[in-house]
Amino acid sequence: MNEMLINMGKNAKEAETVLRALSTNKKNEVLSAVAGQLVKHTDMLIKANETDVENGRKNHMPESLVDRLMLTKERIDGMAEGLRQLVELEDPVGEVIGMKKRPNGLLIGQKRVPLGVIGIIYEARPNVTADAFGLCFKTGNAVILKGGSDAIYSNQAIVECIRECLKEHGVTENAVQLIEDTSRETAAEFMKMNQYVDVLIPRGGKGLIQAVVNQSTIPVIETGTGNCHIYVDETADLSMAADIIMNAKTQRVGVCNACESLLVHSSVKDDLLPVLAERLKEKHVEMRADQEAMALMPGAVPATEEDWGTEYLDYILSIKIVYSVDEAISHINRYNTGHSEAIITNNYTNAQKFLDEVDAAAVYVNASTRFTDGYEFGYGAEIGISTQKLHARGPMGLLALTTTKYIIYGNGQIRP
């Protein structure tokens, strides 16, 4: 095992014992200070990020991913605001969940506690660095970060700010550690550190997530690839539908909650699709459609079977005509990734059916899938969108980074 990783694991274990004993007031004090530190060093962070962006473009990174990578003053302010929101949220650590008295007089309850040491492997999204630290710190967890090579300078600068702030406030700097070796070999070794790391969370594309799930000996929380759908029902307000589709597809294309596939009821296709095609063309969205939709959308190209299951993260949208809400639900449940799905409808029965039967972490009625986000859900920063079903599902805020232990009060009981 890599000696550097072993030392980081030991450091994290030592930090864990300190962090779980921190008071809520102390945690909030540090989070507020880190938020201020990030804003104070905006110019330094942007300069570091410019190197990553320049390297990304030299390496022909798609512009949608460059957008994910890029830091601006507004995005740094957003990172800081996410930390400040965490300050305002209730600290779940220490909460006692129920307490019951057994016939023998024992009082048995459950108490929320940190998970321990959390490892996060992620791609070119430097905001994850601050978000991950904030959530883990508020919940008393130590965190080891393994970012991608595309964002290494940005991540180093952000972690430097955080560690400096921790030191100033008398808290172990090893509350957050960054693995600066970006090689795949080091990533593979990190995934085997179950002696030191309690939970591993991958954030990135399908390839990264599957690699972590397949290689890790550490328990993994899968976070989300998003082949997200919007279904326009026969009773939909078509003007609202078009606005929602445009927002979900084009507001930011390189994110997991962007719409990738559109289903349209046959009875509204003639009124919706020609108008929608013009709006999509204005945003240079490539339309990949079935035969019925193609006939109504000038410039569309034929969709393949592969398109129905693809997360594009680009200016591409697949479009299919369906003949009922049941057909829409069946298609979505076959091809989706368990992330976010939406129906546009004025039919209460169809809305409820969609909510009940679509299998995804977040299901919407008459709203954009782009809202699947910890900040938008009022959780502050998020650690990711979990698309699995065990332990956590959907935007992962503070509760998702805790577990419970039983606490038992007795007065001398022994088991007969």
C-alpha cells in the first residue's frame, strides 16, 4: 500500500476522534470562517482555476465540462453561501431518536453519530471540494478527497484555504486531506483502504462511478449519472412545458440533473414539437428523434436505441412520441438511471400515477429536473445525488452523512 495513503488514513482516523467531540458552536464558527476565507481569496482561487481551464481546453475538454470546471466570482460566492447555509441548519449529531422502556427496566434508544472517515472521488468540479468539506465537518466526519487531474490546481487552492482556516481556529487540519497524486493507480489503491475509510462516495460520470463500485473494498454510496426525462402529457400547458424543457435541457448541460430525454404524448405533438424545435435550434441543441417526432422537428436526426439510455451532458436531446402515461412510465423505468424525472400535466390522476410508479430519487410534477440539488432543496451544500436505495437517496445533506448507534441505560440489569 502507498505509504502516503497510509499516512493520510492514519491522520484521518486521528482527526475523526477530535471531530466527533466538537461542539456545534465550534463547527459553525469554523464553517463561517471558511466561507469568509474562500471569498477573501477569490482572486487566488480564480487564478489557480484558470490554469486548470487552460489545460482542459488544450486537452480538448468539451465546453460543457469546461463549464463544470470553471470558477467565477459568483460560483465562489455560491460555495461560500452553501457553507453559511450549513451553519443555519440543525446539527444532526447527538440527536436521540426515540427511547423506549423495556419490561426489565432498560431504556433503549438510538443516537445519531458521524460515519467516521469519508472518502470522496470526483471529477472536474472544484465546488465539490468545499461542499464535501462543509458537510463532512458539520457532521463530525473526517474527509479524504481524491479529485481529478483536470481540477488539481483549483482543488489544491481550495483545500489550502480550508486547512489554513482550521489551523487558525485550533482544529486539526486533517479534518480535510487532498490526495494530490491524480494517477489511476493511486485512485485504485485508495479504493482498497477499508482499514481507514468507512464510506466511499464517487461523484462524476458513469465510468468513474462504475469503476469505484467494481473496484472498491470500501462500502460505496453511488451518486448520480442522470439520464433524466420529461414527459409532456396530453393535458399539459404547452407553453409551460416548453419553458420547463428549455430550462432543464439548456440552463446547464453538463450536470446530472439536466434533461436528456423528452417524451411527448401523441395528441399534443403537432402543437408542441415545431415550436420547441425552433427554440432548441436557437440554443444549438441536436435533436435525436423517433420517426414521428422527426417529421415535426426540422433538423432532427434519427434516434438510435442507444440514445434512449444515454446521459449526454451536452447540447443533445432524445425525443420520443408515446400514446399514454403508462407507456411513458414504462419507457422511463426501463432507461432511466434513478435520478430525476418529470411530468408536465394538468391531470391530477396522471400526476399521482407518475409520482407513484416512476422509480427515481426525485419525481416532479410541472417543474424542471434542474431543482434536484441540495442547495435548492434547502440542505445547503450537498455531497451528491444518491441514485441507490440503501442508506441515502436523492440529494445527500447532513443526515445522509450520519449513522446511528444504540444507547442503553440500565440500573444493574443482568440477563437471566
